[in-house]
Amino acid sequence: MSANPLIEGIAIFAVVAVLQLPGKSNFGVITLATRHPYRDVFIGASVGLGAATVVSVTLGYGAETVLGPYLLWVKVAGGLVLVAFGIREILRVPGSVHEPGEGTPAVAHTARQVRTVALGLAFLLEMGDNTQILAILFVASTGNVALVFVAATAALVMITAISSRGAGYLHEHVPEERLRVVLGGLLIAVGLLTLLFSVFPSLLPFAG
């Protein structure tokens, strides 16, 4: 790319935002936000996605030599994690609701615990996702690490904010059992598609 940096930034932001909507990490955020305060999920996931973007732009300089040999396994691992998370969500037995501070430490979920789980899950699921690969390619093509980091992170955080708040609304208005089945099914479907396209990339519509 050789366009104006502002135009480049807007383009990167738009592409990453659109592809993050069906992304693995976004489904992880939605699932967590249906069971925990959306603000804590948003904070933790945003930090995790920001950390993942740091990895992306760092790898951008040597995408072919550093990430190439391991990209397939990274994507397969991400797909398996998502499938496992979806199955767990469907089979999970609803527990009693505890107000903050109630219950034993093993039962009650503090804000710090929720943020930590959201951070780790978002970071793990973002590894090898389409948005991370795009960030790597954007760095390799523009050579502008700061621009790609700011634009990509802003897009990821924006979608995370929308998804976590929307999931909080669903949690308040949709029966938990139905929500678990729907979200679990979506997680499994996205995970299986990730595995399929990782092993058979020629099935992608625009694969070269």
C-alpha cells in the first residue's frame, strides 16, 4: 500500500471490524458476556486482543519465515478450542446465581477473575484467526507497525464492545437454556469451519 496513511488506517479498521464479527474470539466474548458482567468481559477481552495485535504486528516483519511453518497448527488448535468451548457451553449445568462477594471463592466470580478469563480466551482464540493474519499481512505490505496496530486494535475493541453489551442484553431477555444451546451451536459451527478451511484452504471462496 502507498496511499495516504489516514485512508490506509480507515481501510484496515473497516476490514478488521467486518471480519471480527464472525471471528472465533468474538464468539468467545459473546459467550462469556452472557454469564458475566459485560464490562468486565469487555475490559479483559480488549486487553487480550490488544496483546494479540502486538504479536501480529511483530510477526508482520517476518510472516513467511516465522509464522508460515506453524500457521496450520495454530488455526487447527484455535478451531479445536472453539469446538470444545461450544460443547462445554451446551452441556454446562446452570449454577445458582451469586451476588458479588457471595459464596465461597471457588464459586463466586470476582471482576478480576472474569477479566483474566476473558483476556486469556480472547488472546488464545485470536491466534491464527483471519483478523490476525490480515494484521500480519497489513504490516508486511505497509511497513507501518504503529498504523496497523492502532487501526486493528481499535476495530477489535469496537466489535468487542458491541458484542459484549449485546450479549448482556440477551442474557437479560432470553432464557439461559435456549441461549446456551444457540451460542454453543454457533461456537461449534465456527470451530468446525475453522478446522475445515485450515485443512482444506482451497474450499475458501477466494482461495488462490
